[in-house]
Amino acid sequence: MSARVEQALVSVSTGAMDSLLVKLTILLDDGHVKFRNIAKELSFVRDELSTMKAFLDTLADREDLNPVTKEWKNQVREMAYDIEDWIDEVMHHLSDDGTRGGPIMKIIQHLNMLKTKIRIANEIQQIKTRVVEVSHRHKRYKIDLSIPRSEYVSIDPRLHALFTDKDGLEGIDGPGNELVKWLMDEHQQLKVVSVVGIGGLGKTTLANEVYRRIGDQFDCQAFVSVSQRPEMTRILSNILLQLGEQPPSQPCEVQNLLYVLRKHLQDRRYLVIIDDLWDESAWDILRCALPNNDHASRVITTTRIETVAIACCSYRHECVYKMAPLDYQHSKRLFLNRVFGSDDACPEQLRDVSSEILEKCAGLPLAIISISSLLANQSTTSFEQWEHLRNSLGNKLGKLSALDGMRRILHLSYKSLPSYLKACFLYLGIYPEDHTFRKSDVVRQWIAEGFISKLQGQDAENAATCYFNELVNRSMILPIEINYQHEVLSCKLHDMMLDLILSECSEENFMTIMDKCNATLGLHNNIRRLSVQYDNRNHGVMPPATNLSHVRSIGIFGGSNFLHMHHLSQFNFLRILVIDFSDVSYKMKLDLTGLCKLYQLRYLKIETNIHVQIQLPTQIGELHQLETLNIEWGSVVIPSDIVCLPRLIHLIIPEGTRLPDGIANMKSLVTLQSFDLGQNSLDNIKGLSELTNLRDLNICFSGTPSISNTEIYDGLCSSLEMLSNLKYLYLYWPGICSNGLSLLNPSSRNFQTLELVYWCFPKVPIWVGELHKLQILKIAVEELSMDGFLMLASLPALTNLGLRTQRSPRESITIHNMAFPALKYFKYWCRAPRLTFEAGAMPKLEKLKLRFKEILEVPSGTEHLLGLKEIFLEIGGLRGKQPSRKGALCEWIMAINMHPGRPSLKIVSSPHMYQSDEETDKEGVRGT
């Protein structure tokens, strides 16, 4: 990362050591009155731990530590966790200064404080003794940096890809043909194409196949691998040798080798494959050897990191080929051919289990090859053997030696991660297999755990978002949902990556998994993070020797039995609690009253459904560290003292939930979802104006309010005008048509998202046209005028527009050249279309979605939308009956078929799309 990164407080290799040292330094520097008598001991502990931490840092990137060193490292890490927990507990108990109550109560509190100080002095002596013992153990067993590095050089796990017969390849023809088409165009200038994708996807194989196909058409060619720690002299000498030039016999500087290479290639048409690039700095050197000689020379690079791929192509995104997994048919053919020699020779009894094995491989060629090779080498093809293999592919891939090569390749990706990303990556193991996780959830959990180092000029959440994006760029996590601003909103883990995570978690005691098969993975005596993954039919029991009192994060997925067996109040040091009962299909009560004792809790997310009744404690004011409270669905009563939480940043509650009076005190709030106008008092509606840190506000309406709509309008408008930092506003109020917000003059001009899908305006409000940073707009108007449309068309950053009109426009709407310059998605809902697209209109539009009552005239000029990829047309009509493709619609379909980009077209019917104006007013405007 380009910006300077500060040290994270919690890491994989050192645990909570950095956080602990910070706390000890604060206690000593502040001369804390309650620690004066033990300051010398605390100082000794801090100094000893600082030395140990420095040694741990040197071990962090060392490979193949001997067992003694590894055991000592683990002991130091666990000790740091324990000491930090002790400090947190002591500070919590000492937070009461004994000044409350009458004289007798003060005397009692004073005596209790004396007892506490004596106990603390004894405990610090025990800690000092433990630290000394660990330090002596380091010296006794001569654990130092003189441990020789292993001289064994392992074989590059990608080597087989260079010598694979073409007959053994599957799914390579399509990508190969596309790359050849990109490379063998008529351009005479040097062209660089980069192939990017997760490890084991077949990037090297693809590059090698293209190399074989077209290599003879060049004057000279070379294929080199770079790796994580490139030796540039060796790589450049290798290129020279393959190009037919003898490298210098004497050791030579990189600069001289670059000069020789450039001179050799200057007048030749060359093809160079640079495989396995890991950072831009290596490419910056290598590209100096590749002259742009106008001889149609070509370069292919492969990498796992998207930012590296883009840099190689001089930031020309169209030259980046994103490698996709094999589809099911190619996966099946590859698998069965390697096992049985033919894709139709699979015995009937093995068909289902083979399909399940392929699902686990998820289109990753190296995984398919590894597993099929294992099966092909077995003497029998019994169902039991295949079933055993399938079951082993859950969370225990590490037990299959056939997958060692696969693991080594993925482990390269993990080793290359900076230390600040390793903890973030391993934490994703808290989610079950195939679980889709949201970026917003993950970054807040990372912050709560202490994994995030602030970047210069950024707050913690922005820094965490950068970390998330970097994992995406490195192909460590798979994007699932991407918006039209190219932001990745949710991801999941490839099964093989999850296996890597669980293996590392077990090695470092980073996380323990209890799964539905009653297996406990990564079990240690002191569990630091716990993921419970079972339903009510399958639930495990922790071994009796397991200590859960020091757990920092708990994720519970699928059932409530764990909470029945373990009362929340026993998790004194819990920072994160995630409860996901979204699959529960019956009524149940979720008792969370023990939360009030979790003084370290920073993040709480409860995801259920409408059948679940959530019982929070009546008082949660003691949760001074709580930053996120996220309750999705379910029925819940919010405690009255929630308004006193000093650090609450994100508050997300179900629709129809009443907030207690006094929300004006919650000045730290940045996110508030869903604030229900029908449930909250007028004081609370007006109190929104005090929440000037709000950036994300979601407002809904349900129930029957005790105040008039006019009072709600006025209170809401006055509040919104005070929120100068607001970026995301969602307003859902069914059945309302009003001028109330048309005259709004919001102080924020930083809106990026504005969704007003249930609020119908008479016309496009003037203030919307002043939102030059707006990216997403969903709005409904009674009637659309050309002036209103031109106002929207001039918004420079708008990428997503959903527009709903109740009445057809009186005049045809013409979309002029360069109107909507950034728009990629346009959804238009109207009674009848009257749209004309001129040449150059909506130059970046990719998806067009239209909903009409009837088509008497069709939109014209669709052929001018050159970037169009998809058209979706919904027309009023009888359910299940396709609209007649005659007349105007037939002409439009023919025009679409003539479109140069050949966009896909889908046409459906929608009954009762429009009712009478009176019925529409009652029902309200539906989502755009």
C-alpha cells in the first residue's frame, strides 16, 4: 500500500502484544495513582515484553521454525493475550472511584478498594514471575537468531503447468482463443496483456498454451517465472538465454543486463511471458528491458493481484484478462477423464458423489487435478472410498496429502500478505463454508478486534475498507456483489482458501471451529475466537478442559443450543458477538439479557427473521465500548439507556422498532437504520438534527403515528437540513405524495446515494440538481418534464438512476449527446414510453430496464447506446402471458437485434402494473 501503515494492535504472530505494550505505557506514563506502588514491576514487565516482541517480529516471516522456537513463540503470544485481559479486568474494577453513596457506603468502598489493591499487587507478582520464566526458557534452550535457514529448495508447484500436454487441458480453448485475439491484432506498438486470478486457477497453463500457439510467429520468445522474492540478475539472464543471447560469464549488474536486453530486442518482434508477478516494483524493473519498437511485440504477465495486473497494462483495464473458474461441464470432463480415461465411463453409483466432490472444487483446475489423481491411483472405485473423500473435503483438506501441491500454491498467497492483512484474512474463518459476508460487517468486526492500523489521513473504517479491497485485489476472497461504482459489497471464500485459513488458525490458535459434524477444529485450552456452526439437530459440546472465559469473538450460525448451554455473562472479554439465525423457521425467544455484563463488547450483530423474539437487557448503559449494534429482523425492545452509550457509531434496528426518547444525545452515531417515523416521538424526529456526524440515514414509516403528517414533515425537513455530513439517505414512506421535501434545502452537498422510492414528488426537486457527487438516485415524480429530466442528465457522477413517473410525459423526452455522462444503469417506470436517445447519449450505459403499461410507441435511438449489454422490458398484461411481439414492439426488437453490441433482451408481462390514479395514491409508489 502506498500510504504509511502504522502497527496494528493485534496480529497473528504477536497476538495482543502491541495492544498490551500500549496499555502498559499509558499506565506508567500517566502515573496512574492506583498503580504507583507496583510501577517498578509494571515497568519491568513492559521492558521484558518489548524485547520478546522484537524477537517475535523477527520470527514472523521465518519458514520452518524448529519445534522449540515455535513452542516458545506460542507461549509468548498466549501470555500477551492473558496479561492484556488482566489489565482490562483490573481497569474495569477500578473504574468506580468510591465517591458515590453516603459516609458508610464510602467507608465500605474504601475497604474494598484496599483489598483490591492488595490483590492487584499479588497478581502483578504472578505475572512478573511468568514473564521471567518465559524469558529464562528462551535463554535455557538457546532460542536465538542463529537458527540456520533451511537450505532445501522446494520445487516450484507451478512447474507442472509448463509441461502439461494439450490433451490433458480442459476449458482452455475459449480463454486461449480470446487471448490470441487480443494479442494478434494489427497494432504495431508493444502490447501488454495481463492474466489475473486466484492461485490454482490455471493462469500459468493458459499463458503457456498461448505461448505454444503463437510463439513461432515472433522473431524470438522467452518464458520466465518471477516469484515472490525475485532475483533480477537470474531472471534477466534467463531471458537473455532463451532469446538466443549468451548472458555475461561474469557477475553483472541489473542495469547492464537491462541494457543488453534492450539492445538485443530493439529491432526484433518478440514475445515474452512473465509469470507469477507479485508486486509492481518487479514489473517496473522488467519493463525497462522491453523496448516499444513498433514491431508488434507482445508481453503476457500473470499475477494473483489485480492492481499489479492493471499496472502492467499501463492502467488499460481492457487489457486485463480475469481468469474465471471452469464451468461445471468442463470441470466434470477434466475430473472424469483423469479418473476413468473418459467422461462417460463413471459408474452409476458414483455419479452423485462425484458431483458433490466437484462442487467442493468450485471450478479450480488444480484442485480437480489433485483430487482426481488421488482417486485414479486407488486400486478400487468403491462408493465408501469416494464418500470418505467427499466428507474429507469439508474443513479438513489438510489431511489429504494429494492436495499438498494445491496447499503450497495457496500458501504462497498467504505468505505474501503484509502482516496487517494476515489477521484480517484469517478472521474470515469465523464464517461457515459458502457463507456470503458483507464488506460493511467485516470491516467493523476487524476494527472491534484491533486488527486495523490507521492510514495517514484516514479513519479506521476507511483503512479497513482499504484492507478489504486489497484482499479482493490479491484474489484471496471472491467478489459476489459489485455495484456500478465498482465497489465490492460482499464476498465469499473459495473452499480451498477456507481450508488454508482453518489450517493457519489451528497452527496459531487464532480461531476454533465447532461444526455441525461435532468436529472441533483448532482446539486449544484457551480459545481466543470461536465459530459455532451447527443447527438444532446437530450441536456439539465443548470438551470439559476447554476454557472459554478468554474468548474475544464468537460467531454462532444456525442454532441456539450454544447459548442455552453457555450463559453470555461468562465471556468477560468478549469484543464481538455475531448471531445468525436467519434460517430458523419457527418461533423462538432469544435471551440476551447477559449482555449487560460484557464490558469489553464492541460489536453486536443479530440476524434472525420475523419469528424470533429478541430479549435484550433492560439496561445496557454499562457497555461503554459498544460501537456497533446491528439487529436485522426479529422483534425487539430497545433499552431506554441506549441513548447514553458514548461510543455507539452504527445503530441498525428492524423496521417498526421504537427508539427511546433522547436520541439527540447519541452524537457519535454515523449510521442509523431504520428510523421509523411512525413509531418515534416528535422530539426524536427533531432530535435527528443533533446527530451531525450521521453519514448514513435510513428512514421508514410503519404503524399509526400519534402526531400529524404535517408535524412529521416539518420536523423531518428541519432535521435533514442540519445534517451536513450526510452521504446516504434512504426514505421509505408508502402512500405519500407531498410537496414537503420538494422545498428542502439540505446543507449536505456530499450525497452519494439518495433513495426516495416510496415518496412521490410533484416534480424533480431543484435541490437534487445541485448534488454533484450523487452516484445513486431512486426517485418517483407525479409527472416528468423535460426541464426535470435535463436536471438529472447533468449530474456528473450519477451511475445508477431509478425513475418512476405516475403519468406519461406530455412531451417526448429526448436524451441528448453526453447526457448522463457516467450512467451505467437506467430503470424507467412509466405508463407509456416516450424516449429518444440521440447519438452520444448515456455513453457508459450497460443495463436498461423499462416498465410500461403499454407500448404504442417504442423508445427510439437505442442503437446509439453503444455500451449497452442488457435490456429488460416489463409490460403490463395477463400473468404468465408473453406480450405480443407485433407492431411497435416488433420494430423495437428488430432494432435491438441490429445493435452493434448485441445486448441481451428479456421481455416479461406484469399484471395490474398500474391501477387508477385514486388506487395508486392509496397504495403508494412502488420501488423503482
